[in-house]
Amino acid sequence: MWLAFWRSRNRLSLDELRYLTDQLFKIQVVNEVNKDFVIEALRSIAELITYGDQHDSAFFEFFMEKQVMGEFVRILKISRPVGVSLQLLQTLSIMIQNLKSEHAIYYLFSNEHINYLITYSFNFDNEELLSYYISFLRAISGKLNKNTISLLVKTQDDDVVSFPLYTEAIQFAFHEENMVRTAIRALSLNVYHVGDVSVNRFVASPPHSKYFSNLVKYFCKQCLELSELVSDALKSGPEPPSTILAVVDELEDTLYYFSDITSAGIPDVGRLLTDEFLKHLVFPLLLPSLKTEPAYEVKIGSVTSLYLICCILHIVKIKDLANSIAAGLFFPPEVFVANSGNKANGFLSVHELTNESKQPDNKSLGSENDKKLKAYLVDCSTGTQVHEEAAVKANVSIDSSVALRETLLSYIRDGNNVQVLGSLSVFATLLQTKELDESMLDALGILPQRKKQKKLLLESLVGEGSGEEQLFSSESISMKDGLSGELDGYLQRIKDQYCVSTSSTEEGASPRCHRFQVLDALIALFCRSNIPGETLWDGGWLLRQLLPHGEAEFSSHHLVLLKESYRSCTRALLQETRGSWPDLVLTIIINEWKKCKRAIEASSPRKEPKSILLSQWKFHEEVFPSESSIPAGERMCEVVKVFVLRHQLQLFSLGRALPEQPSINAQGDHPENSRAKTSGLNVSVPKPGTELKVVDALPCRIAFERGKERHFRFLAVSAGISGWLILAEELPLKQNYGIIRVAAPLAGSNPRIDNKHPKWLHLRIRPSSIPSLDPTKTSDGKVKPRAMVDGRWTLAFRDEESCKTALSMIVEETDLQSNEVEKRLKPLLDLENALGLSDIFQHETSS
């Protein structure tokens, strides 16, 4: 017998499969003595069945004939070592994943063995066992289709009454391990996307529909956590910590999961998610947080709220949700705060929420983290602390305060950069949300002109309303007073569901009035001096979406404001030609012109919603010494960005097309008597080792190291828009010639003769590039500006007269450099002639 046991066998043969199953049948109990054999047998059976599926159908026929699935269940029942359970789950997972035969999969699912294993009471205190179990469930879900799913459910009168795979899986939906949560989400999506009508009714009906409610509450928890992290991080440092980025990524993953759920096309689930989002997040937390100066405590900051609104609209494609959020902007926040504690209006009381959040099984709430989630589910809808006075009000009138839509416009007009960026992003996201009806966009005042014209044309063709009259009237964009029927329906739904009473103030307003409010806010934004250029570009994108053809809707007041703002930024730009960085002005104008044109003419906003959050750190000002040139360089870049936008807006307001390149003169020849010509320099960047004439150079001494003084000839030269301070070493065998040893930028040198030593000349040596234009990658792959600092030279001349001559040389060459920059800018500023601003250029260049 022992010889037979140890006989040589073909490992991938039917005989091997027969032998292994025979040995398993003989086992009456699995213990520490025989567990290794059982584990190896289970592993080998998985390998043999997978091999047979691809090479010989007799393998699986034997598997069915011997009812090996039933044997697997028996082995599980008589096993004590956890290793056997692990191997059994792995064996089944491998088989299910790798079997290609539909017949084989159908057989595996066609008895109750799979459901028995799914509902078996495994000891999930063992993390490895839980991991194998989740992989087993996910493997099953990967084989679901309209045929196989019917084998895993129990029905009664065509209704599904039991679906263990789904009900057991969603109990782990909020597990502390991210891998577990991800697997359960993938499994649930496999279920939803099968498209079985009876299964869809099952998952959308109580008590299983509670999963979607708890999912929204879990998302609310993530939102509150993010807001708290952002608040703490702003107090602690100049950069967002990695924890915020991690929470943002996880939060957006959850939203994409919602999006995948809705894409399955289960109407009841879409309605349920909409109701839960509005009831637990949008109305009690997000919209009230947008208040400029809330008179009540909120748990989500306004910036985080702006980000979340954009994120939800951008990712979750549910028509009713998007339109309800848009309609909510026509209410003041007080109506939601004051009614958030009343049961009748759609918000749940704390007692109800506590009861709803109780889980029937301890699998999903067994860990400490899940207990925290359970505590959160009790509290998540009470995100706004309501004052007693507000709570006792039965109704709040819509005109008791400013509507949230106007609050967003006030942020654009008067808010800080983050509020401006967030509000612009909300309007841009609404405009890009395809689920919003065009009449809703029109009511908000952000319907693009091309769509408005198309809508009127269609109405005129089919004879609806006054479309023809409006289309061919002198005021082609005028609309009949009153908000659209689409908006009216959503406003009424919010009133009915949340017991909000309104006056007729907003209802009597016209889309045309709202449109002008948006334009007024954007024009006011373009005239602001405390907003970064790139944020203004975002406003420029929104303006171009509303008015693609330019001057049609600009009022005379708008044109005056744009002209004045352009007048201001032109002065600022001309001042930069006399500043510390004139040599880079033209380069930056050319680069920023392309970027700005691309940004405002793009088909969609260039920034993701998360940029709203991160912008709170992006514009954190780094501390530099008071005399540093770095802040001046960054300021010059901002001046250029603002100038480029306002210049392009001027062209736009005049109905002109934006050229691909800014109008800038080509570089002219250097004067024959210039120091650059005299010295023989014919390059824009003199490099060490280059030979030059030192006829005009002045002898001086400088010590780059303590106690090591060196003798040079000093020369300041300008060549077009470039300028350099040069230290050359005389050639002993070639009279009046020298070799460049050191060269530094001329601009920004701030020459100063020492008060106590009139032979000494102090110079500031700024970097050749601005840090933000020359970034470097950190070890974690992020791009950060290079750390740059100014240098200092102190030149000692032979006498006071030589020192004064050197100072005059620097001033003269700096003026020549600045004059050349202004000369090349002249065509770009010729637009002033069309606007009556030519006196600015003449005044600035003569000063």
C-alpha cells in the first residue's frame, strides 16, 4: 500500500485528480497532523481544474461527477486549522477567475455550495482570512451576467428575496482597510451593471437601500475630516500636508464610485442618492457654509464647500442632483439652517438618524475605526449648529437675506483670491455640467451666447413662445421676464420638501438681469489689483464662454472700467522696464501671451476642483530680505500676467481676434559707439573665457574669499535688452585685451558708493532667472521653485573719480537696456492710440 502511495504520477493528469479527490474523501477530520496534505491537495486540485479547462474537458467532468464542490464544503466543516480555510478560499478564487468555460462557471454557481461558503461564519479576526474571503467574493462577482446572477439569488413571485453575495459583501463597505473597501466597491458595481431588473429592485429596496444612505453619510464624514484638516493645516505651515492630498484623493474616489453607480442606470438608486446627498450634505452643510459672514457655526469651511460643490457637479452625473444644487443657489443659506432640525421638512432628527445608522451585523462595525463611523452616522446630518431663534421659525422668506448666487458674485467682486477662484469654479462647473437644462443656466445668468441664440432660433423655427420675436429684435438676447419653468419646478420641490417659503422677489427677476449681474461681477474682477493673474485668467475663460464674439453685451460702463484697468496695468508694465528685471519682460510677455490665450479660449476650464483647496497655499508669500530682487521678479511676472489678460480683453471688447503672438518689435542693431561694440562683444550672454577689449574698463579689486583679493578690469555693457556686469582679467601679452572671468546681470544691480569709503562701489548681483521660471523637482516628484538668493559685490577702485565713473557707466547702460525694452514694446502698446491712452506711453518713456 505504501508503495502505491509513493508511486510516481503525472502531476497534470486525470489520474492525479482522481487520486487527490479519493484521498480527500477518506479524511474524517482535519487537524495539525494532516493539514499540510489537505492544503496541498486543495491547491493541486485548483491547478488541475484550471489546466483541464484549457486542455481536456474530462477534468471538469470528473469534478462534476464526484461532486467535489460538496467535498470542499465538507472539508471546511471538519477543519480546525485556519490554513485550510485560507487554502479553500484561494482554491475557489483561482478556479472561478481562471475557468473560461461558461458551462463550468454555470455548474459552480448552480448549487447552494457557493452561497453556503459566502455565508459561512469565518473568523475574520484573522486579517489574512478576511483578505482571502473578500478576494473570493470579488472573483464570483467578476463572473456575473444575466444568466449566472440568477443562480446566486433566491426568488419568490419573481422578486429576489435573498442575494448573499451582495448582502454579505456590503457589510464590509466601510472597513478600515482601503483594499477591502475598494474590492467591495468593485463587487457592488459588478452587481449593478449586470442590469437584472429583479436584482435592481432588490438592491434599491429597504433594508438593502440603506447601503446607499450610509455611503453618503460616509462621504459626509470624509468631507468633515477634510475641512478640519484644511483648517488645521492653514494654521501650521506654508504647504499643504500630504494627509490633505490623501484625503482629497480618497474623497474623489468615493465620488467616482457614486458616478459608476449611477452609470448602471438604476432609476431608484439615482433618486435615492440624490435625496441622500441633498438631505445630509448639500442643504445642511455645503450651501450654508457659503455665507459670507455666517451668524451660525458651520462645520465645513467656505473654501472646502466650494471645492466639494464643484467636485460633486463635476463627477456625479445625476440630473436631479445637479439641478437641485443649482436651484439651491437662489435661496439664502438661512432657509436651510433654520429648517435643518425639523422632521417634516425632509431633514432627519438625531433620533431617526441614530436608528437608521444601526447595522444588523457586527461584521462591518467590528473594528475601532468602524465604531467611529457608527458614531459619525449618528451625527453627520447635524453639521450646522442652529441658533435657538432660527430653530423656532417655521418658515424663512427667500428675501430675508442675500441669495447664495449673489453671495458667489460678491466673492468674485470683493472676496480674496481663494473665494474668487472657488466662485469662478462653481460657475464654470455649472456651465460645463451637461445634466443642467439650458434654461437653468439661463436663469443663473451663465448661458453662453451661442447656446442662447441657438435656443431662440429653434423656438422661432417651431413657433414656440416669442422666440422669433426675440431672435430678430434689436435686443436679440432679451428674454421674457420671469425664471424658467425648469427652475420653477426645482424651486417648488425644495420649498415643498423642506418647508421653505419664499417671496416673489427672485421669481420676478429675469435671466437678462442675472446675466448682467454676472458680467458686472466679472468686469469688477478684471479691475481688481489684489488678485493673481492666473485667477483673472479663469474669469477671462468664463467671460469668453458667455460672450464668444466680444462687444455685444458690454455696456459703456463696462468699457470705461476695462479702459481704466488697462491704463493702470500699462503704467505698471512700463515701470517694470525700469525695474530689476527688464531683460526678462519681453520673454515673459511672449510666454504668458500664449498661456493666457490658450486658457481663455479653451473648451473647458484648465483647473481641477482640487486647485481651489491647494490655492490657499500656492500664494503663500515666502519671506525674503527687504532688498532681495526675488520678490520684485515674482511681482513683475504677476504684472505681465495681468497686463496680458487686460490687453487681450481690450482686443476682445473691440471685437478683434487675438493674434497668436504679441506685437513686439524685432531687436535692432547696436549703435557703433556702444560699449558692447567697442569691447568687441557680439553675444547676448558673455561667457567666462571670452576675449574682449578692455579700453573702457576700469581697474578694480574684489575679494570673493576672505583674504584673497584679486585684480580685474570692470565693465558694464548693454546689448539690446541684455545687460551685464563684467570682471575681466588683462592679457599680459596683448595690450588692451582681457579674458572674461565673471559676468553678472546688469539690471537690478542697485549701484551704491560706500558712505565711509568713497572708493568702494556696492553692487547687488541678482540671479539670471526668476525662481518660478526655473523650477526643480524634489525627491517626491513635485516641482518647486529653485532656492535663489542675491549676491553682493564690493569693488574697490583706485580713486574716487574711478568709482564715480563706474557708477555712471552702470546707470547709463541700465538706461540703454530699459530704453531698448520699451522700444520693442511699442507696437504692443499701440492699442493705446485706439483707446486714447497714448499719453501714458509718452509720459512714462520720457520720465
